[in-house]
Amino acid sequence: MSAAGPQALEPAAPGGVQRLRAYFEQNERAVAVAFFAAGFVFDILTVGRVDSWATIAQQAAYLLVIGAVLLHMFLEQGAPAAAPATRWARRYRDYRSAAIHFALGALLNLYAIFYFKSSSLLVSFAFLAFLLALVLANESRRFKALGLHVKFALLALCCLSFAAIVVPVFVGSIGTTVFLLSMLAGGVPLAALGWWIFRRRPALFAAARGQILVPLGGVLTAFLLSYLFRVIPPAPLSIPFIGVYHAVERAGDSYRLTHERPWWRFWHHGDQWFRAQPGDRVVVYFRVFSPARFADKVQMRWYWRPEGRGWALQDTIPINIVGGRELGFRGYGFKTNFQPGAWKVQVETNDGREIGRVYFDLQVVPVSPRIITTDVD
């Protein structure tokens, strides 16, 4: 007689969670990029007003938590490793690094959105590209493994961005003086941290200088140079809409915008192919968002490009703006003396930082019937 030996058990098929985990481990970078892009788009659509108290308080809470945890990690350097005394202490030790990068990612994402809304992409592309690269790098394992000096540099970037946006909200205007004041306010927390270490832990000050103060100085210098070369967006101002029209008339609490744009050219704002008949004027209408209690002035600059030459400034129109309206302060400027060709209008702050622009091509035509459409804003 023959007896059957013990049969080998086949491994159980992996469950859904295991398959998902395996896929994530094999495609971590692609998944991180996909989640970053989806989260960025979601935040653009859902982020609150820049002057919202809830948004400001959330940023302040993140900065406080990041600063406290990084300070604790800094003070632990060189000290004998001790086993956590409690279960909560163990969890804190295990997850604090992940929590820091989550909070840094949330803040960098938020500031990238605020800056993205506050200027033309062509003007601030380098600054935004750098900020977005940091947001994406913050998700990588290699970046997370870097030393405390990198984490303190990111904290400095967030502190300065927070101040650059919030200080103008409280002051009610922007400009060189306000920007310098915001840089001072943004640098105070980390500078005060270095001073505290110098006074209370003098033996650690050399490390604090290299890991906290030098990164702060580098980030602050980058901000000042970005402002000098006008590549840092003029947050908290932004232009959600700008277009070209034949006429703009106020009717009660609304504006009537007259144009002859055909329906199929839906991506244009008004008459960006402007056909000027005798007696016409070109009107550029815009909405500029500014926080409540905000009162300042912007400059509307008209440029014309002669064929084969560069842009030539034709006119500058100052416009006073008042903040607080949910959809933005509405304003416009117009020209009656113009030449055919390529035109652009830029709306800038008094310190020369661009908030938004619109391009249009102008053609002079004889008097003829035309189909006029009126939008209400």
C-alpha cells in the first residue's frame, strides 16, 4: 500500500490591501506625482480667501507645530538616546518626521497657490517653478532623509511667505516698505530661536548657526533678490478676470460689457481681436481681488508693439482700488488714440510687480454693420 505524503499548502492570494501596497512600493514616485497634481488642483478650487481668519490661523498653527518639533529634534542631537517612556512618546518619535513633512507640504502647496493666483505665469515662472519643485521634492524619501538644516530652510521659506502675505492684509497696502516689514516679521521667529539657544544652550549655538540661522539668511536673501528683480508675485493681490471691450457702462451694482466676439471664440475675454471703427475706443476691464480693509493704487500700463520692434509703453493710468468685495474690485481704463497692431495691457502694483495682463490685436476697419453682444458682470 502506498500512503500519500503531506501536501504543500499553496500561498494565499494577496488581498486588495496587499496588492495596493505592492503597487505603491513599485510606483511610489508616479503615485506621489499623481496625488500632488490632484491635490494641487483640488486646493486651487477649494482654498479659502487669503484674508480668511481660519486660513491665517491654520497656517500659524502649522508653523508653530513645525517649529516646536524641529526645535525638539535639534536639542536631541548629541544627547544619549533614551527609550520613549510611554506609548504616546513612542508614537511621537515614530511619526514626527512624517508629520513635519505633511505640514510643510500643506503650507508650500498653499503658498504656491496664492502666488500662482497673484501674477502672470510668464513673469513669476522661475519663482513658482522653484516653489513647486520644493513641494514635489518634499514627497520624496531622499529629501525627507536630509538633515535638519534643510527642514529649517523650508520652515524659513514658509515663515517668510506667511509674513509676505499676511502683513499686507493687516497693513492694508503693499509696497517696498510693507514688503521689507513683512521680511522682518517673517525672520523674527527663527532669529529669536537662535537667540534663545545662544542664551540657554550656548554649547549648541555653533550647531544652531549652521542649521537654523544660515538657512534663514539664505532664504531671506533669495526673497530680497526675487523682489529686487520683480519675480516674486504681489500677493495678496490677484486678478481673476481681465478683458478687452468696446464699451463698459455701470448699471447699478453691475457693469455692462459690450463686445463683438463670436460665440465660438470662447477662450477670449471680450474683443481680443479688436476691429476698431471710426469713433471707437478700446476699454480694458478687470477685477482685482484684494483683502478687506485694503486700499491702494495700481497702474494700468498700455503697450504697443510696432512691426519688427519690441513693446513700447504708450500710456499709464493710475487706478485706486478698495478691497473686500468677494469677486474683486472692478475697474477699467480706455484709449481713444491708438494704432493698429499688437497690444498688451498690464496691471501692476506701484512698486512695479505685475498682477495680470491681457493681449489683443487691433485692426482699423471702415464703418460697417456689426453684431454687438453685452455681458453683465
